[in-house]
Amino acid sequence: MKRLLLLLTILLAIIGLVGCNGNGEEEKEPLSDEQVTEKLNSLNDYGLDLFQKGDYLPLIKNHIYSEQTSSYSRNGNNVDGFGMPGNETGEVSSLSIRRPLLILNQPGIVYRMWFTNWADVPTLFIIIDGEEINYRFDLYELTGGENEPFVKELVFNKEESSGGYVSYVPLIFKKSIEIYGRGDFYFNINFQKYPHGYQLEYDNYAKNLQPAVDILKNVGSDPKFNDNDEVSEKKFNIAKNETYTLYEANEKQTVTALNLRFPNLGVHEFDRTMYDDKGHRIFRESTLEFDLNAKAAGSHQLKFRGVLGEHIEEIADVYINGSKVDEIKFRRRRIGGFEWKDDPFFADSEITINLAKGGKFRVKLVPKSDYISVYNAILVQNNKQIDFLDFGNNEQEKKRELVKTGLVSPVSANLEYDPNTLIDDATWTKIHIEEDIINKLMSKITYDNLDTPAVYAPISSFFGFGQFGMFKTLGLMVGLRSDGWMYSYYPMPFEKGIKIELINNSEIDFSNLEFSISTETNRFETGTYGYFKTKYTENLLDTPSALRRGEPIDVLTTSGRGHVVGLTHSQTGNYFGLHSRYYLEGDEQIYIDGSLSHSFHGTGTEDLYNGGWYFKNGVQATPLFGQSNHNYRNDIDRTVMIRTFFTDPIYFRSGIDFKLEHGGNNDRPDSNVYLLTYYYHLDDTKLFKTDTLVIGDDEQRLNHNYKFDEDSEIKDYSTSLLSYEGLYSNKRSNYQKMAIISNESSFEMSLFEANEGAILRREYLMEYLNQMADVYVDGELVGTWSSPQRNAFMGFFVRQDDFVIDKKFTQGKSKITIKLVVKESYDSSLWSESFYEIYSIVK
């Protein structure tokens, strides 16, 4: 009977496991294409839901306007932090006041906030859709992960980001947002603006936080829905100087994942082990003596552990059995740190000694500098450790008859090594050989049999680990796993066909390479999505492509419409020698839709990748950003950085001009750059300029029925030399007459009758901060126009700013009357205007 019951129990257990996976969990049926589409369509097109909506990343979104505010110095110098001597804004600077960081009066979403500081921890005040403070945090509290919705995986402290305080928690506002900061700090805030009247709903954090966190935790796996993808795998060989077709299709389809593996090439990781150690600090005119034991006569290496600090170069003479043989030295780090890590770190100093016989011998250290700190001593012969003395270990020191004379004090440290020094020379040689090979293999993707490839880049950059060795890099959309698999999860929809090729420009024949590709039905309507493309920029010293003094790096310049979704950026520098990182001083500047004013102006290259102080905490990479590699070769400093604009793409409708400085003021032409930009793109535009009104032109004012109130006036600024910020700072505005409006102005503008809305562009004088006006079209209120950009320095900068008019105010009209009624703001009660342009949006 017991046997029968046992058999029944086993049978029931087996039945219970039907439909379960190996963990006993219920297996879910894979979703059909229709179910996936239904699930995707049920998610919002904004906020936290975007983490689950990677399948829709290719969709063109002409109604979203990308922008950034930051603490860049308004006078054009390189001092980009509030409170830093030389940082000029034209505004009152005080630790006791709340500095306006972002003030906006229309629907939108803040997707990224980045800060760093050098003194007291600043405090943030965030007000959403009202007058009450929604969030009041210092930067520790913001990024500590204890205050929902600011949870880990979406917020990062300065150790996790390597120098920054970072939040990727979307902050949705229906009408307005105000962000203020108190203290001295650098900041970048990235946000998306929506037209007035656009309906946004607040995020349901209780429902939507965990799915986003889970996707980021599962980095290295495809973040998209892939239940019903068709997967093809192959092994292949490719000879030197050969092109191999990895995949080809001649029908409408979407490539959802690419995976490539070179079995004979190794993947490396940095050792970030922390060592808790004790030792001795020996001051000048003092000594430390102890015994070591050798097994045999001959040449030995004697190594001491010390610390690279900020204060002095530490040097001591080494005596063996009473005779001076050499000196050990722990160099001073570069002033201010700014090496692979900004804090002190352990280092070894090694000398070679020749012993006449094996057995015990006496070692004495005599400082030549003010002091030297040592933590252990290691004796090596023929690459094998022969003896070891752990300073600070009383039992070991007693056995080695350790003697101190003069002033010798105990020290302790919890530090790590520069991980580059923990990789032996033979391994570095292998890394460099394989690096030179892998950088000569190119990825090439061509759509619809077009002659011009959409992708042509080294696979090292394409798969996101960069040009400086095969080091593990786990980005959300591209990366290199420790098992050797390179991956790309960017969806690539196409209409008619695709050809994916691997080009071997190296002198090596490869065999048994592994490749897999995932595809699915293209669910998008023609013209609603962009083609996945990359722009590879290479600037090499002593070649025609070398950087030029005074000219920035061209990240991406293109016409058409689309959005930028990622960067893989490798760059070198040797201006100050081995540990020079001044090349990271460059700010990004991004100009969108033909405007002469930047929509983005950053505060430094490492800040763009959410680090700080030249990546203060060494190599740190997250799914969305980071410094994934930092090493040296031939006495040149080398950095790889990644950034994924997954929830915060940079959208453009008629073109984008994305530039990045090298050095503080485009003054590092000695730097080599290898930069890959990932973006979605269509060649056409839906934006056409249909009218222009120049306020200083009498005839144009008459033709456009331009009027303003009696308290307003037109001023001539030609003696002030009105000019733009940033890249165009040397360009004078063509419009030196400016209307200063006290109450209201009105005018008429022409449109395409078959329009889908319009964009109204204005040039204004920036010295009147936070100018605000209600915009009316044919008597109907559209919304409040305010620019979040601030620059009160010297009063001669002008800016071009755009206001979106929804199609319900313009559709079917070839001419509209626009009225602007000035509103008093936090800073100003005036409105300025030198010209207006109107752009018709078409289908």
C-alpha cells in the first residue's frame, strides 16, 4: 500500500510539473505577434513604460522636443560649475539662495538629472504642476535608493556613476515644472517638451517601477519582447581581407538582435578588489629593518606595497645586509588626482637584488622624502613568491626581528590598485594584439539594396565595448558579455530587404566564428519609423582626419528626421603625459531643426556619460551609461564611454548638428577619437518654413500687420554686437533691432493650408530672464511661451527658441494672427523679439 501511495505521489508530482520549467515555476506560453502588439500598445509612449517599449524605439515622434539645461559658463569659458571661480551667469550667486535650474510652463517629462559637487552637498527642490514642493532632497538622499520613486537601478550615487549623482526616474508634468538647487554644483537636466494641450498622465510608480528595475537588472539580455522571434544560428569561417554575408533578406521584416562570438579571443575584466591593510609610515631620519628569507642565491625581485597619494613623492633607499642596493619610489599622483581614479590607491614598487646565497638576509629602509608608507614586502624569484612580510602583523614582525628607529607610526588603508597594474605584461601584450585585430573587422548593414550602407563601423565600436581592448561591457542595447558574446538589441525594421556583412580587414584568418540573428514581423506602417543607422567618426593624430584646434568633433550632422539613441565613444590623450585626461573637458552642443541656438550644452565629456571629475571612481558602467574601460598604451591615456538614450532620445524633425568639444576649448588636437553614434532616421522632413517677419524691417512689419502696445519700443543694438552662444559665439546676429514688449504684440503669418500644426521660432535678448507670454492664435489661447534657458551675462547674447502650435489652431488655414500677451515671471516683466519664423508641419 505504501508503495502504491508513493507511486501515486510521484505521478501527481510529474503531472504537476507539466507546463513548469526546471525550477517548478509555471511556464508561460509564448506570446503571438498580435499579443505582443496588443501589450505594447497598452503601454504609455512616455515615462517608465518606455523601459518595456524598446520594440517601438524606431518610431518617429515629431511631436516631442528634446532639450537640456545645465550650469555651463555663460561667457564661453571652461568653468562650468555654479560657484566655481570664473563661472559666469550674470545672476546673483550665493549659497543661501535657490538657483533656478529648470522653469517650464507646458507639458513635458524630465528623464535625466545629473549633478556633481566639490563642497557641501547641494539640496534640490522640485515643484510639479503647482506651488507646493513635491520633492526636497540633498544629492545623497536623491541617489541613495531609499526614497521611492528614486530607487536603485534608476538612481546612482557618485561611486556607482564614478563621480556624478544621477537620476533616470521620469518626472512627468502636465502643465509646469520648477527645479531649484541650493549650493555649489554642476548640473545637467534633460527633458522632453510636448505641445500645449498634450495629455500626459502621471506615472503609476507602484505599478511601473518594478518592471523598469527588472529590465535594467537583467542587462545583457534582450530588453524587448522576443517571445515569437525567429532565431537563426550559424558557424562560419572568414579569411583575411574577405567579406562574409552574415544575413540577407528580401522582404519587409525587423531584425531584433545580432550576436557574434570569436571563440579564440578572450574577454577581460578589471579587478576592483578592495584591500584592507596595515603598515608603517617611516619619517625622514628614521629607519625600518627586518629579515627576509631566500631559498637560493641569485637574482630576486623585492616588492613593496605603498600608496599613490596627493601630497608627496615617497622615496626610500633600500639596504641589503648593510649595503645600499637601490631605492623604492611611490610617485605622487597628478595634481588633483584625475588619473584612473581620483582617490589614493595602492601601488607596488619593485627593485632587483642579487643574493650571494640563500637563507636569511637583512633589509633596511631609509626615507629620502619627508616620509614613506609601506604595507608589505614580497620576495620573488623566477616568478614565484619566496617570502612575504605583512607589516602591521605583530606575530610576523616579531619573527622577522623588525626594528624601528626614530619616528615610525602605524598606518592603515582600505584601498584598491589601479586594475591596469594587476594585469601582467604577457596578458597586456595579448590584449593589444587582439585589439589591433578586432578593430580591423567592420560591420556593414545595407537596407533595400541601397549603395550607401546605413552602418559601417568597427565591430568593437558597433557592439559597444570600444577600440581599446575586449573588456566586458554590459550596456542595455549593445555590449560584450564575459562568455565572449557580442550583442546588439537595437531593433532594425526595414521595408524591402537587408544585407548584414562582416568585413575582415585584418591579416588573420578566423574559423568557427559563431553568429545568431533574431527577426520578427515588421509591425510598423511605412513612413512611421526610422531606419537604424550609425555614424562613425574617427579623428587620428598626424592624418588628414586629425582634430583641429578651434573645431569641435562632429558627432552627427544630418538633415531629415529621427532621433539619436546611443553613443560608444573611445578617446585618447597625452597632453600631460601618461595620466592626462584633459581631453575629457569638452562639452557637447546640439543644434536641432536648423536653429542657431543649442538645445543642449553640456559641462564636460565625462558629464555627458554621467561621471564626474574625470570619472572619479574609476571604471564604472551601468546599463545606460558609464566609463566601461580606462587603460594605457604607449604612455597614452585611453578611455571608453557609453551612453544609451533609451527613454530620452534626442529627437529632430528637419536636421541635427551634434558637436562635442575636445579639451576645454577645442584645444586638444593631440587626441585620437573613435566615436559611434546610433540613431534612427528618415531622409525626408515634415517641416517647412513658410513665412518670416523681421521686426527691424519697416516693410515686413507692414506686410505682417505687426503691432505692439504704446509702452513697448524697438531698440537698435547694433553697437552691442548681439551674438549667439556656443559654436556660433563668433557669429553676429543678422537682426540687431529688438522689440522690447511691455504688454503685447501681434502679427500675421502664412502657412501651408494643408498643415498638421506649426512651429513658431523667435529670436530674443537673453538678458531678460525667464520671459513669458501667453500665445493666442486667431483669438484662442494656445498656451504660455517660456524658455528654460538662462544667460544674463553682459546682456548681448541672443537666442532662438521654438513654440509649437497644435494643428487644431492651424489646420485648413493659410494665414493666422498671432498675439503675445506678456506675463510677469519670477525674473522679468518684459518680452523681447527680433524676428519670427513659422514652419508648417505637413503629413
